[in-house]
Amino acid sequence: MAGSAFAVPESITVTSAAFADGGAMPQSSAGKGVGADTSPALRWTGVPPETRQLVLLMDDVDVPLPRPLFHTIAVIEPTVDSVAAGALQPGTAGIRFVRAGLGNRGYAGPRPIPGHGPHRYRFHVFAIDTPIADDIARAKALLTAMAGHVLARGTLTGTYER
């Protein structure tokens, strides 16, 4: 999420009861075959009042690819200010999912390469000044729709290693 279209103040504070910013994520949040693949509880504050949509992106910064890998992409109603543990899944009120880099719709927890060292997983929350169309189903289309419409952002980073 580089470039001037996303260069806005980091005025949104993102927190989790499961881990501190920069801290280790619990094994329960690790991906299928590694942990319970249960999304951590998340809360955000500081969303501007003119926000029409929120976007939550979870990515792996340390994956050995040319760019971070998206694990979870959710479009969230602006009245939602938190998600309970396990709630980042289809069917949760006020949240719809866009296909992420792993091909999933919903939460996909950390599954770093064994022995690759700790990976950083960033939970980005973006406040958008326009609704995101319901027919947007892929990450690239979502990022294009968001460009130039981001009012504020915030990030919580967790780590996971196996």
C-alpha cells in the first residue's frame, strides 16, 4: 500500500486483547495445520466521522515474494468498531470479504515457512470516504477503488514463527 493515494495520517489506533503491537500472536490465531486459525479480537478507534466504509487488510511482510502476501481482506461497515475473536469469517454482520492472495474469503492465519524466522503480520485498518462496490471481489480491484479515497489508517503488527 505504497504511493500517495494511501499516504494519509495514521490516526486510527488498532489494538488486540490477544497480543501487543509488535508482539507474538497466539498459536490459536495461526493458520490451518499450524494453529486453530481463529482470528484475534481486534478493536479500532479514531475513525473519522465522514468514513463511509472501512477496509481491513492482513498481510505477511516477510514472505519471500516481491511484495507482502494478503491473508485476509474485509470490507467493514463504518459503524463496526471491533471484531470478536473468531469473527473474521463469512456470515459476520457488517463484514464482507474480498478474495485474498491465498484465494480465501475470510481469515487465514499465519503459516510461515518452518525455520524461516519470525514473520510480521500487519492488520491495516483504512477509513474510506466512499462505499466499496459490492461487486469488487479481488484485492487489486479493491486497492484501485480505495486509491485517493483513504481518509485515515492504522496498523497493528503481530509476529509468528515456527
